[in-house]
Amino acid sequence: MIKTTTITFLLAGILAVGTNAIAQDKAATTHEHDHSSHSMDSTQVSTEKQQADDHSGHDHSGHDHSGHDISAEQHTDHSTHSTSTQSTEHGDGHHHHHMDHDHIMDHEGTMIMGQNLDKLPSSCKSISEEVEITVRAGRKYAARFPGTAFAFDQQQWHVKPCSKVTWHFVNEDNIRHQFMMHGLPKYLYKYGMFHLEVTGPKTVTGTIIVPGSDDTFLVHCDISHHMEKGMKAQLVVGKGAENIPSIPGVTPYNINDTYEAEKLPKVSDKAEQSAMVRQITAFTNNNLQSYGMMLIGALVGLLCLPLFNMLPFRKKKAD
């Protein structure tokens, strides 16, 4: 019985091992690829390539190639398309990167917006004159105007209509300043603005062509509170138009700074209201010692009153 069981288990083990081996052999056979039909004879490939490239055996006498000059000189010349730099030099020694046609900025944040070098306003037939104006900005220019902190060195400029004006904006502070002009024709200047901006000390240059009509344009620094603290001016074209208010030293302020408190009681009213208080206070101060002694005496009397009740008093007997 034991021998029969042993032989049965032995046969079962042999059968399992054999079945596994057959299955693995079939799987390996299935993944094999027959490359016999894909012979990559290097010699044959090389021969075919040489035959494809070798045109010596073809007669080209019947083909006119005169109109197909493909000499090296006819190849596209990319020397004028150098990609070594993608910046443009604008005459100030700095390379600027174009973000769009009217917005230029360099790596240091120097900005030129709304520059116009050659497009005439509709009211101009030609440029009347070319002008260069240097504008300086800094704290020291505010010393002439009490209550201000920043200013341009000038608060007003005059040019002829249709002038081409090149502005040299010199920031003399170690902070950021702007030279921003508003009210220009929007069909030439985006948002009607011309804008120079630089962190000082540094200079930035830009050019515009002013309209042909008499007008006055606001110029200011739009950095927070810089205009309110004095950095405001105006450009007068021709005879100009209405003056812009609140320009230091040029036009009146819309709201003048005052240092007087409002709605405070007058001195006379305050004196009348406090007259009685002062009298009471004076009387109390003069008699404070007397009142103090009286108060102390009253307290002592109250404390001593029970003691008087305890004292033995003899009553006289009536005869």
C-alpha cells in the first residue's frame, strides 16, 4: 500500500514537471521571429545606394539644365539674419528687447512706451522742427516747493505744433521715476500715452511727434504718491489750451494744504464755560487744609462716641 502511494506521487510530480517544460518551450517558439525574409545584406544595400547615386551611366545630353543653376552662390544667405542677439540698440548704448511694436524694455526694467519716430498726426503735413529736451527728476528739485518730496527740474515746456520732440529723461534718484504724458492722439499712441521709466541714477530716451493743434498735455510720474508729492508738469504745444491745475510753481492748486484744525471751540467760549469750574477749584485749593482738619475731627468724634457711653457716671441721690 505504501509503495503504491509513493509511486503514484512520483508519477504525478514527473507529469507536472514535463507539462511545465512543454508549455515554456511553446511560449519561446511563439516569440521567435523568422528574419530569413528580411535579409539585410550590407553588400546589397551598398550596391543599391551606389547605383542610386551614380548617374554616370545616364545620358544627360538631352536635358537642358541652364535654367537650373544651383551653384553655392544661389543658396540662401543667412548672414544678415544673425541670431546671436535678439535685442535692438536704440542709440543710448543699451540693448532693448521688444515686447511689441510700441513697448520696449531692457533687462534692468528701463521702459519706453508709445514712441513715434516717423508717423505724422493727421493734423500735420510735415515736421515743423526737431527738438531735444532733457528732463531731470529727483528729490533735490522739490526744495523750491514747500510740502513736496519729488519734482522735475522744470514744470513746463513749450514746443511748436507738429514738432518732433526727443526726450532725454534723467533720473537722479536711487529709486524709480516715470515721465508719463497723457492726452496724445490714440490712433498714434496706445491709450493716448507716451511713457519713459527708469530706476536711477540712469537716463532713458524716447521720441514723439506732437499734433498740429494748440494744446496742453499733462506730464507726471505715476509711481504711487509721486505726482501728489510734486512730480507734475505740462507740455504746451503752440499757444496751448487750458492750464492743468496743481502744477508746482505754475498753476494754482485745486486744494490748498491747510494746517488749521476745523470746528474747534473758541478760546472765549471755553473761558466762559469753565469760569465756574475755576472758581470752585480756587476756593477748594485755598481752604483745603481747613476742610481736611474738619473731616479728621468729625471722624475722631464718631469713633470716640461709644467710649463715652461706657464711662460710669454717678447720679446724685435726692434727699
